Amino acid sequence: MDHEIELKFLIAPESSNAILARLEGREAVRQLDATYFDTVDHALRKAGFGLRIRDGENGRKQTLKSASSGGVFARGEWENAVAGPEPDRELLAKTPAAQVINGDALAPVFATNVRRVTRLVERDGATIEAALDQGELLADDRRAAVSELELELKAGAPRVLFDLARDLAAHAPLRLSLVSKAERGYALALGEPEGPRAEASLKPDATTGEALQALGRAALDRLCAAAEALRARPGPERVHRLRVAARRFRALLSTFKALAGDPAALHVKAELKWLADALGAARGLDVFIADVWRPAVERQTAQEPSEDPGEAVQDEARALAAFGKALLAAQTEAYAKADSAVDSARFRALAIDAAAWLEAGAWTTDARLKKRREKPAAAFAAKALDKRRRRIRKDGRDLISLSPEDRHHLRIRGKKLRYAVEDLGGLFPDHPKRLAGFVEATKDLQDALGLLNDLAGREALAREVALSCDDPEAAFAAGRLTAGGAEHEAELLADAQGAYVSFVEAKRFW
């Protein structure tokens, strides 16, 4: 079995010449037409494999790739020459896919039609194959364009691969993508949205270093997929998903700070915070519009119709409309900021820097961190979860008396614990019911504190939006919609206190 280490980027077709101009090396041009096969119930895909038959100038080859043999960037590959257009069952019997197929019939799922230009680049003692792919995916009558750059390390230090990626990114917009052609093809064939793969699955005997890499790769997968989804079609759920991906990735680095304390990791954390902050205004306005303004409009519209609605009702309708116009303007501006962030060189650099740190960061080879890397992940996780749990139990004892700022910090700690539980829970398979109960209790506490946090920020958000349009009617509606906060806060505090008690009573699963 060969072992690949590769990076893949989505590129604009018009950037291909600029990219090739930066790649000096022996060139080859090939037409790669391939058909991907699977069982009727897509057993190969579910098990993380992709099986293709590809025709090229060097003949017909059968290739089986695993979704991951060591992470997002390292994939297992089994390739052999074949005679016919159908998969060779005898060759497949010698691969890990044999048990997955289990004698079932294989049928075509989708095809690729790609022109590939390759350059073999020699750089700093390393050999890197750069492949520029342009063409399309085909599934029945559906088509999707392909325009990608793949950089595969053939020999040498992994850091050279990332240095080359950064050099190319300075001359053309490269968007890191962790979604393979096979995954895109399946999504096209089955009418599914493209997105990240399943959550990382940790083995109970994993080391701390292995756990960090596996979880980090999954976090980067979520980040890149969410960014592409937002670029393709902006909307509230996609803003939220990307913001959560950034925050969850950042929380992961905090959980593993024993290994993630070097300048490169701290830089990635800072850039993830920048990204989450850049999406904050859009998310805040989305929540306010959905939870406050739109229900008020629906209530106003649902009132019994009358020939003479009265001056007060008309005034309220005009005020809501004026405030709605101001909210729409603010939301449009916030989305422009979010779109600018996702489409920026800064975000593209963040993705490359995060990948570089995960795969070739100093923490992976630093002798001083060897014991920490090799420590059983379960022991590390138990200690980390205990620490976060104790802190929340301590800080939430007098929850009713906490200031809004202190409740906000408690909510963040609850969110970090929830992310850590979701990431590390698989290391403790002996108590699934306890795990589920603990996740639910942590989520309930986080949600209850989140509602209090939203309430605390509503008045300021409404005031800022109303002042931005300088319309008295909008200001009137803003005041009306955020009135009665104290009474509502008392109810939410009671709910939060109940959620805290449930959290304290939830049994540990580790």
C-alpha cells in the first residue's frame, strides 16, 4: 500500500495560469476519465472507501482509496492495472474493502471527466507532485464542475508542502477543501448537500497526539465545508454553522493546550476568534429577527381585522415596518462583512496555517512534548473533562446572583465542556447512557444561559439598529420590543438554575 500526504484546493478556473506559472518542474498532461463503483446500498462509501476504474494514457487502472489512513491529509491507496471496465474482484479481495463488499454486486454510481496537468516540483529537498484538475462530475443527467489543485508530497519534509501552498496562495486564491471528488460525486448522484464527513472516531487506546490530530482534522473539515456552504448560498443556518465550527475548533485547541501552546497554534486560535467575531453581527441580527421582530409582526398581522383599526394599531404597524427596514439594512451590512471574511485571503491563510500546524507543527516532533503526545488519550480526556466540570460547578453555585457578564463567561465554559464531551466521549464506551445524559444536561445548561445572554444583548442591539437609521418610529418599535426584559429575565434565570441543578446531578461517564 502506498501512503499519500496531500492537500487539495478549490480554485477559480481563471487562476490556473497563475498557479502553473509558480510551479517549475517536469510537466505531463493527461485526460482522466473514471467511473466510481459501489454496492447497491453504498457499503463502500459508508465504510470510508472510494473505488474507481480510470482510463488514461498509461492504461486502465483500478484504485481503491480509504477516506483516511492517518487523517484528512493522509489516505490509504491500493492501485492496480486492470483489463476490463468492471472492478477486478480478485484484486479487491486483497484489500480491506473485501469484507465490506462481502461478495455483493458492484454498480456504477458516477463518473468523472477531468483534464489533469501535473508538475513535479523539487523544492528544499522535497519532491511534490502538483496536479491541476479541470473538468466535471457526471451522474445521470446532473453535472458539477471540477477545478482543483492537488499537492502531493512524494518525498521530503511535510513543512515544504505547506510552504509551497502558502507561496501559491500569495498569487492565486486557494480554498482548502477536504472533500474528495468521490464525496462530491456521491453528493451529486444522491442529491445530497456537500459537507464534512462524519465526526472523528477515536479508538479507546489512542494516544493524546493521535486524538488531537484526528479531532483537529475533523474540526478543519467542518470549518472548510461550512465556509464553502456559506460562500455558495448565504443564510442564517450557514452563518451559524460556520461560527460554531470556528468556535469548536478554537475550543479544541484550548482543551489540548498542553500540546497547543506554541506560537503557531496561538496564531490559529487568534484567527479563529477573528472569524467568529466577523460572523457575530450577522448571527446576532438573525437571532433577533427570528425570535423578536418576526413574531411581533406575526402577532400584529394576526389581530382581528377591523374597518377602523385605530390610530394606535396603525402607529404600531408603521413602527414595526420602519424598524424592520432598519434591521434589514443592518443585516445586509453584517452579511457583507461575513461574506468578505469568508472570501478573504486571511481566511484562506487560516485554513492553510491550521492544516500545517496539525500535520507538521512543532508539537508533532518536539522531544519535550513526547510524553504528553504519547499519554493515553483516555487519561488526558478524563483529567480535562474533570477540570472543566469542576469549574462550572463552582462558578454556577450562585447563578441567580451572577452578573450578565459572569453568566456569559459561565455559558462559554459550558459550551467548551460540551464540545469537549462531544469530541472525547468516544474514548469512554462503557457508559453510553451516562454519556447521553451528561451531553443532554450540558446542552440544556448552555442553552438556558444562551437565552439569558441573548436577552441581555437585545436592548443594545435594538438601540444600535434604531439609531443607525435615525427614524423615530423605528426607535419606538425597538423600545417596545425590548421592554419587559426584567420580568422575562427572572423566568429565564429560574430555568437556568434548574438546568444547573440537573448538570450537577448528571453522572460522569469517564
